[in-house]
Amino acid sequence: MAILVVALLSAGCMKLYANYKSTMDIHVDNTFLGKKEGRASRHTVLWLVSWGDAGVAAAAKNGGLTTMNHMDSEIFQVLFGLYTQETVVVYGD
């Protein structure tokens, strides 16, 4: 048990709070974002219950986009992942 605790602490797995964003596009130097933004999220509680649609199509629909130019992802976690929100953000027109 002690080895497991040390491994988790040394690997940076223990997080009380995390909020980070990353791009899902590899050609960001040539990307025009567009005038609209759409978001879609999925929520998870206690690693057991999950709801929502974090798909690209749902994000485009929520933002009224017909053309997507760029995508980002956002992850928000509280208390070691007891609550997690994953969001896909799409940009376009």
C-alpha cells in the first residue's frame, strides 16, 4: 500500500483541482478561427455516473456552425477526479 501511495504522489496523479486546455489541431499556424464558437460538455461524478455529449457534432450544433476551422478541448477536475467536466470547443462559421 505504501508503494502505491508513493507511486501516485511521485507521478503527479494526485490533484485537488485541475483546469487545463489543449488544442486538437496540428496546423495552428494556418488556422482562421471564424466568427462563431460552439461548446459541448460531458460531466462525470464519482467515476461512476456520466452524462452529456462532448462530441464535435454537438458542439457545432450548439454554436450554429456549418464550417469548422479549429477545435480545442478543456478539462476541469475537482478532488482527484470525483467531478470531471470535459468540453470540446469548435470554432468556425
